Amino acid sequence: MHTQHIPLAGFFGKVSDHILRKRWWYLAGVILITVFFLSQMRTLRFDNSSEIWFVEGHRALEAKARFDEAFGNYQFVYLLFTREKTAFTPENFKRMAELADALEESVPYAKRVLWLGNAERIRGAGEQEVRIAPFFETPPATIEEIDEKLDEALQEPSFVGDLISPDKTALSMVVEFYTYPSKEEDLTPQKTVAEAVDAVLARPEFVSLSPWVSGIPHFNVQYSELAKRDMGKLSGVVVLVQMVLLFFFTRGVRGVIVPIGITILAVLWTMGTVGLIGFTLNLLSSAIPAMLICVSIGDAMHAISSFYGGLQRGLSRSKAVSAAFAEVGLALMLTSFTTAIGFLAYLSSEVVPYREMGGGAVPGDGHLCRDRRLVCFFVDLDTHTNLVLLWPGAVACKKEPFIR
């Protein structure tokens, strides 16, 4: 195809020629960079705390900071012991007391652990005296003593519904926390707390207790795990759908593997960059892989279509690659830049995850989302040029592609 009327056609043709001459070096570089970013993806962490939605200095964060300073952390971990899962025996009540001490000693930021055994009870000790003591001054030694103690607990209004159920079938244990440190000290304190609690419960001496565990830290950790799992599942479905469509439109394996491979590389590089810089993922940014696959696969498809056109005109594969990028190189670059600029519009939002999608304007946070299309463009220019040349096969298509 005549390309003299296309600006920068000669430049992109020379770039592709250069890459073809040094293709083994470029392929080695792509492999090394991909391995490096794969190693960085292991550091990716999710943060779905409420604080991530507000910009630094927002009045809601200032109000929360004043509340935390005055009253401490509002987050708790709750352990529920039921007769159905945990027998109310003297041995298990002793283990509950040991568990409370272990949680207070081993869980970071733990302020105190409250349960029926160490709850303070105020009783009269004379005409002008009161006595404050733990509810279990001595551990109950028999089943009968346990039942008597539970009946006594039902006479304390402050215990019923908080530490003991009205029907005596469930007891609770509450872990209170000091105010969490800054993000610089602990990026995801909720995960730190949840993992520490689970580690204590996994100790052999506490296996027989089998409590239900709940609270904001565990809720957010489980939510993050679900988001991470759905991110991989959704990305896999998107890739599968794209592969089916690509095979239908391009009529060949090359037209499937090359675009999908290039787009997956761009996803890996983008997510690896997020992990390398130390940013966290949230509900919105977990959609980056699927979004990137859907938006950026068009670059590879334009190049593939132009490449097939060159083969149909009788060009060799190397000449077809150069002609393809001479024809569509500028268009791919402009679409990548305009899409990147479009993402910058998110910077006007006051919601932090949206700003992160736009490029990370908030100090110390962001996901470089505006650069992902640029990453795909450069990966496409390099990897596509090499893959289509190294791909075994005839110099001309046996089947005419659906896309011309």
C-alpha cells in the first residue's frame, strides 16, 4: 500500500526494520522484563478500607482522625463460641482464658481482649464499699459450676447480648485495637490483624475451640480475596472470548496468539509496575486487567490486519511487517495517546480510586492507568514485529482473513 501520504510512515518502517535486525535482543529483553514484573506481582495487595475513597485532607478523614484520637479504633475482631461447635467444658473455658491472653500478646495493635471470663463485675461489699473483680475469679472446675456461672451472667444486664446470649448457647470474645499506624508504617493493617488472629487460632492448643470469627478486618480481607479471585476469573473469561472472536475474524492461529500474547504482556507489565511502586489494588483498580485487554487489543488487530494485507500483495513476512507499521504506526500511537489523555479526566474527581484510575494525582498513591495504553503500544511495536516474523508458516495466507 502506498504510504508516502502518511506522516511518520518512514520512521515507523525504519523502527520495525531495526527491531527485526535485532529481534533476538529485543525478544530477550521482553522475556527478562516480563520475568521481572511477574516477580513484582507477588507484592500486590488489596486495600478496601473506607479511607481509600477520600483525598488527603478531606474533612471526613479529619473527623475520623479526631474520633480515633479521642476514642481509639472503631474496628474490632469478634469471636463467637457456640455449644454446637465448642463444648462448654472446664478444659475449653481454660483454653478460652489462654486464648484471650495469647491474642492480646500476639496480635499487633491489640488493646485488650474482653470475654465473659475477664469481664469486670461490680458488686457491693458492704454498706459503703463496692468490689470490682473479674467475673471468673477462679476457673470453673465442673460442668455444674459452668452452668451456675452462666446463670449468674444472665443477671448482669451489661453482659447479656454482648458477652453471652440470652439462651446461654453462645459466648463472645472481643478484640479491641489501638488506632492503626499510618500507611507508611503498615500499608494494610487490617490484613496484618486478621492474619495474626488466624495464626493464633491455628495453634494446636486452641484447635478444639472452633469459634466463628468476624469483624471489619476479616471482612475486608475476605472481600479482597474475593475481588482478587474475581479479577483472575473475569480476565480469563475476557481472554477466552477474545480468542474465539479473533479466531473467527482472522482465520488463523497467528491472528489469535499474537494479539492475545501482546495484550497479556501489557497487562503483566502494568500490574508488575503497580507492585513495584508499592501501590495497592482496590475495587475499581481490580478491573484493570479486563479493561486493558478489551481496550488495547485493537492495536494488535490493526497491525495484524495490515500485515495480512501485505502478505496478500505478495510481500515477504519481513517486508509485510515493515509495511504494516509504516501504514498504521502513527494511528496506533495517536489512539494510545488520546486514550491515555482521556484517562487523565479522572484526575478531576475527588474520589481517590477514580483519581488513581486517571494516573495517581494523590500524593503517594496511584496506578499509572494513563500509561497502560502506552505500554501496550510499545509492547505491540516490539513483540508483534518479532512474533509475526518468527512464526512458522508460509509467506502467504492459505485462507483469506475475515478482516482486511
